Amino acid sequence: MMKVTKTQIDELLATLQARFERHQHRHQGITWSQVRARLDASPQSLRSLHEMESSGGEPDVIGQDRQSGQFLFCDCSAESPSGRRSLCYDGAALASRKENKPAGCATELAAKMGISLLTEAEYRALQTLGCFDAKTSSWIQTPEAIRTLGGALFCDRRYDSVFLYHNGPQSYYAARGFRGLLRV
């Protein structure tokens, strides 16, 4: 993970606060001061959020875990983050490609960033907060049983509906990336 300067952190916090205030419907009942206190206590989270932001994710708070109290930050860019596209699903898929390998894979980049790919349930919940991936698609966490059989899952939104699809994990497209989730 890249090193983030104090100036970059200050700019990130200002961006996050402005986005938080602009999109209150995503996090009703949560105040910025609550979120800011958690962020101030978690420098690692700030680095992850910086990477989410710098790769085009436009992270915002989309809720709070009832059990742990953690705030849930998710990529809320209208389309799959532009800096995280043209990636195959995982390292095994990347290694299996003999020609025309992409620059990387979604699962390893997410881990490097300190975030997780969305589950199908998380992706569908995000879609209740707005219209996302109307022109792109996003890899999501794939159950091991499906991955073992050679598949990987992705979602998008078309015709005002959320769709779940499958593809070979070694595939990659300019319009497919991934959205991440960070618990703070």
C-alpha cells in the first residue's frame, strides 16, 4: 500500500466529508463527527480510502454494522471505478492466461488496497441507494464452489434491475472492474 502524506489525508478527509454531506440518504442516522472519530483512530483505513478515491471509487459511508459498530465505506462512483477495470478475477485466473494478460486481478488488488470485493447481497444493497453500473459491471465475491468449477461472478444494473452473471475468471473487459467495501 502506498504511503499517504498529511496533505493528501487532509484533502481526502475534506472530499469524504463533502460527499458524506451531499449524499445523506446513503447513511441516515449517522453523523460526520462519528465517522471522523473512527477515521482519526484508523490510519490504515485512511490509506485504503485514499486508494479507493485515487482509483475512481468515490467512497462513501453506506451504513453501520449493528454488531461491531463499524462504518461501511463502499465505492459509490456511478460506474465501476475507472482505475480498477480490465482485471481478471483472481491470481489463479491471471496465471492461467497464456496470452494477452491483463495488468492484474480484482481479488489481489482489493487485498493490496485493504478492502474486500462486495458480496452479492452487499452489491444489491448498494443498488438500493442509487443507480450504479448502468454502463459497466463489477466482479463480486464468488463462492468457492463456483470458483472451483471454473467460474466467477459479476453484477451490473440494466433495465432498472440488478443482474448477476457468471464468466470465466480469466476474462477481463474494459468495462468491468470491481467495487470495494471497507469497514472502519
